[in-house]
Amino acid sequence: MSHVARIAPATSPFPAVVQDWLDRTMPPGVPPLTLFTTLARDPRLFGKFMSGGLLDKGNLTLRQREIVIDRVTARCGSEYELGVHIALFSTKAELDGPQLESLAHGDAHDACWTADESLLIRACDALHTGCDIDDGLWEELSAVFSEAALVEVLLLAGFYRTVSYLTNSLRLPLEPFAARFPLPSAHREF
């Protein structure tokens, strides 16, 4: 896939409302993501997008949130977004190399996952494949996660599928600081 953006990003100076979001969102010293500056071409769309983010303290742990985001963006083939999340959050979320490889190429039954984490991956895979979670998996998830956490999983999965649509369809160039798509181990069979 080409990484020449189909729509040029907006450039600084940004409208005050956009700059305020960027200042609150980006880590110190990290320039705004191309995704954000592309959306900033329309401050209304930018604001709606930024308001939908779920990167705050919520009903899932940071690790659980990143497992969902990484699995969804990997399944959608969004190297851009997966790479940003690996670079900015994988260490804080304590996701190691084999786990990142599993999120990109493995499945919920890989030995690197706890039972609860496996459920999250299964939920992401079900949503990706059929846009639904069957009753059996829902019951398993409900035994572990609160109703609010389950709704958050659905929102995260849907939001990051949308993000993947944006990053892939806009052909956004990969961020210089971001990780590349994890490569499968030689021992993994597909």
C-alpha cells in the first residue's frame, strides 16, 4: 500500500480549538499525528473525532484497552495506528514482543495471554468478523467484565475500526517515531 497521503494535512497555525486539543493530546516534544492534522482541515470533524476518543482512565485497565486497540488495528491492517499505539503505550501497558506479535498475527489461544485477555481478543475477532458477539462469548465476557466495561470494549473496537478506515483509506504516511507492523516469528504457522 502506498503511503502518500490522499489528502494533505493542515499546517500550523491551527485554529485555537484545534491547537488546544493537540496540546492536551500529544506528549511533550512529539509533533501532532498526521491523522490529527489531516482531520484538522475541518475543525468540526476534528472536534467530533477527538471527542470520541477513549484514551482516558475508564472501565478497562490500560493494558486491556491497548489489547483491544492493538488487536482491532492489527486485524484492520492499520500499520499507522498500530505503530503509534505500540510506540506510545506498549511499555506502559506491559505488552512484550511475543504479545505484540500475537496481537498482529496470532490468536486468543496463544500462551502469552491470561484467560481474561484471551476473552478480549476473542471479542475483537468476533466483532471484526461478524460485527457481533454471540451469546456464549457474551456470557463468558459478562462473568469477568462489568456492563460498563463491555460497552467500552464495543466503543473502543468500533472507534479504532473507524480510525483504521481513516488511516488506511487516506494512505497516511507512517509516523517517524512509530513502530512498524510486527513480523511473525519463523516458527509460527499460518
